[in-house]
Amino acid sequence: MALESPSQARLPLLAVRELNFHRDIETILRFQVEIYETNFPGFRVTATFLRDYRRQLRRVSRQWSEGLFVLDDGQQPRGFLWVGLITTLISPTIGYIKNIYIAPELRGQGWGRELLRTAEQWAAERGATEIELDASVCNEEAVRMYESAGYGTRRLRMAKDLRSFGA
Ligand SMILES: CC(C)(COP(=O)(O)OP(=O)(O)OC[C@H]1O[C@@H](n2cnc3c(N)ncnc32)[C@H](O)[C@@H]1OP(=O)(O)O)[C@@H](O)C(=O)NCCC(=O)NCCS
């Protein structure tokens, strides 16, 4: 779908489309460095990690229960979305957002929210009654985006540093 900008003037050709694995994969892998290193402070993306990620994406790119989208500027991906269907203890089908990314120079213009809408629509069309995601508390921009789009916290993953026990 070709999109007029959600706000302000910007690149005229930006559009959300499905991932073309062979054409897009190298750019999508480059995005993963910031995504993983921002959301998991201390983690370093390695060549092995990227090789496994590439394999995983190639496998799921053929599955009905996985949705892979890019924000395309007419030449290359400038954003990425991975959404899938999962089952939980209480819901047989819910959407789960695994990865969402907008290139730094395009942030703050509504494209992240546009990808969120794409994920929600994709999941609803496949029968999902709800959509979930995990977010790192340190990623304030992402948490704010989810909250402003209507997402709320259902469970907290809590952590405590145990290194002083070994000292
Ligand atoms: C998170 C991310 C996808 C947001 O994309 P974006 O295109 O900048 O988001 P939008 O422009 O659609 O903004 C949507 C809302 O997010 C919040 N937001 C976005 N950037 C923000 C910032 N710098 N500071 C505070 N809030 C921000 C705002 O609530 C905003 O709504 P508003 O404009 O009505 O105030 C983008 O920052 C990103 O790709 N980050 C790196 C990858 C990542 O960490 N992904 C999330 C993994 S959980």
C-alpha cells in the first residue's frame, strides 16, 4: 500500500510492503545490530547471531503464521516488522510482535505507529483476539510508542543482580 506521510513532508515513495527475502535480507540484518544492542544492553551482535537470524527469517518467510513487512523508500528497506501468531495459556490465537524498526532518520514521523497498525491488522485478519510484545524498560521511545498506541503492561519480568554473592 502506498502511503501519504502520517505527518509532515517526507520521502514521497515510502510504503509498507511484504518482505522480499532475497532482496531485503542484508538490510534487515543491519537493522538487528541496533535493535538487539539497544534492547539488551551489554549484548553484542555477532556474525553467528546474524547467520542464525537469517536462517530463522528464511524459514518463517514461507509460513502463513508469520508476517514480515518492510517500510520501503523505493530503493531499499528503511523499516522492518516481524509479527507472528502464538498460543498462550488463555488465548488460542494472539498476535506477537517480534521485531519492529524504523531507520533513525525517519523516526518521530509516525512510521513506527504505521508498522504497529500493520501488525495489528495482519493479526486480526488471522483471527487473533489480542496482540502482545516484549519491550525493554530502557527503551523509552519504544515503550512510549506502545503505550500511546493503547498497549498496557500485563506481566513484569523482574530481575535482581546476584554477582555480590560470588564476591
Ligand atoms: C521504537 C521505534 C520503532 C519508534 O519508531 P518511530 O517511527 O520513531 O515512532 P513514531 O514516530 O510512530 O512515534 C510513535 C510514538 O512513539 C513515541 N515516541 C517515538 N519516538 C519518541 C522519542 N524520541 N521520545 C519519546 N517518545 C517517542 C511517541 O509517543 C510517539 O507518538 P507521538 O508522536 O504521538 O508523540 C524506533 O524508535 C526504533 O526503530 N527504535 C530502534 C528499534 C527498537 O528499539 N525497536 C523496538 C523493539 S521493542
